[in-house]
Amino acid sequence: MRPLWAAALALPGILPAAAVAQSVPDQGIFTLSYLDYRDWQPGADRMTVRSPSFYVLAPFAEKWTVQGSVVYDQMSGASPLWFNTLSGASGEGVHDYRTAGDVKVTRYYDRYAIGIGGAYSHERDYISRAASLDVRWWTADRNTTLAFGFGGSADYIHPTDRNLNDGNRETYDYLIGITQNLSPVDIVQSNVTYNDGRGYYSDPYKPLDTRPERRRILAWLTRYNHAFVEQNATLRLGYRFLNDSFGGTSNAFDIAWVQTLPQGWTLTPSYRYYTQGAADFYMNPPYPSGYVRGGYYSADTRLAAFGAMTFGLRADYDLTQGWSLYLSADYYRQDPSWRAFGEGSPGILTFSARWFAAGVNKTF
């Protein structure tokens, strides 16, 4: 099954997150990266993930680009069964891997671009295939860019400890967005995405976990960047609102400061606050209170009400001949008492995670 930390390790989204280049890039780039992730709760380590990855973007034939990435994740540890009980408590633990890749081809025209993409992800108990189409159109002065996207994925869940009669799931994603240059130093982007999925959403490894077979998610993401010319820096702000048909609503606020320094260095400290409400069928401890045979039920704390903060720092260093390096460190802390706009779910231990990443880039 797609794990708790999937957001930290996922491939780039199958739909475009931004209206980016309005013409064919004049350079290609490749990136080699390595990520080391670990999470824990008081008195117990949980999951560890180590993940090398590769990304490349290359222009060709004057009007085309191709880009793609490959990632391999090695996972081990103990994932939660319900509330504060870990699957590794018996000593067996969890061991898994993920191999995934995606590719996208884009054709540029004078006032628009069309991209077609595909992705594949494979774990021992989970296979996903996806495809996408996106169109970006910009005004003659190139101050405004509109983005439209459609994506679909087919997932197959096959747990290692038993067979499912029907572990399939289909999901369709729709995107509409706008990017607007407000001034020479200000730019804003706003995207709305709608996700409609049907099929198996329950967690086969969690006892009694039973979820609806249709899930709809509406999300609104807005980003704003302002360049401080004299300081040689950029302020980045972001806000995301998400409404889930499972019953949860979430809000996320991001801020980052990109500071260019002498000798080829750039430092980017960042902060993110996240808050969510509980799913309608999430039940508070003790397990299995609230369970009714034939009804929806989950004790998965990812569906609980909580707040979370993430602190990050990234350092980039430019070398010669198009080479550059980066290092980043992030720390995440989740606590029910940090929830905004309501009370957090009771009886849940705090959850913490940290991840380090390093990479090398080369333009060509």
C-alpha cells in the first residue's frame, strides 16, 4: 500500500503544478539525488527510507522537450496498525521497496504548449500506472499563462498476507490554473485541482479498516513570489486548501526565503504549517470503539485531526561548467494539540520525522 511518507518521496505530480517555461529551454539538465528519511514516536522508531533518484530534461528538434525521472526506495521499520500500536512490535517489522519512473514529452508552439506524460510505480503489494495530458497557453505579452490538465491512474493493491477479491482503484485528476506576472518583481500562481477516485481505499493491513469506495478531493493552491532586488533575495509564500469527501478538510501555509550569497552559495530556510480535520469514519481510542459491522471505520491516525509543522533548510552551491550541488534538511512534527479551527483527536502520540537530501545537477 502507498505508505505514510509517500508525500516526501513521491515522483513529481502527473499533472503540472505550474505553468513554467513559455518557450523551449535553451539548456538541458540532469540531477542525481539521494534522500534519507526516518520517522518515530515517543519510545519507538517507525519507518526508515533510503531513496536514490535520477531526473533529466532535454530539449530536442528545436520545439520539443523530453523529461523523466526514476526513483528506487528501500523501506524498513514498523508502520502503525492502529493508534499507537506498531506492526513491528512482534519483531517482524516491515520491509519493502518501490521502483518508479515517469516520462513526459512537450511540444512548444508560439502561444501554447502541449505535454503528454506517463508514470509507473511498483511495490511488493502495490502497482500504479498513470497517464496525463496538459495544455499551457500564454498571452502575447507573456504576462499571463493558463494551464489545463487531465490525468488518470489505475492502481492495483495486492497485500502480501492475503488475497483481495477486488483491490483495484481508478482515479481521474483535473487541473485549471493561472500564473500572472504582477510586476517585474512579483508573480502569483493559483491552481484548482479535482480528484475523483473509485475502488479500493481501505488499508488491508489494519484490522477492521473499512472506507468508502469513492473519494473526491477538491484542492486550491496559490503561490506568490516577490524578489527583493537590493537584498538579492526572494520571498516565497504559499497556501493550500483541500476538501476531502471522506470528511476531512485541511489547510497548509508555506513560507521560504531564498538568499543568494557570495561565492556561489544560496541558502533557503523554510517553514510550513499544516492542519486537518478528521475523516467522518475515523474513531478515537480506545480501539475498536465506534466500530459497527457493515459500516465505515478506521483507526488510522493519518485520518485523525491534528496540526503539524515542518522546518527546512537548503543550501545550493554553483560550481564551474554548469555543475551545482545541493544539501537539504527537514524536520517534521505532528501533534493533535496543534490543530487550528477545531480540536485535535485525543489519545494519539506525537509523530516526528526528519529527512536529509543531497544532489548534484549538471546543465548541458
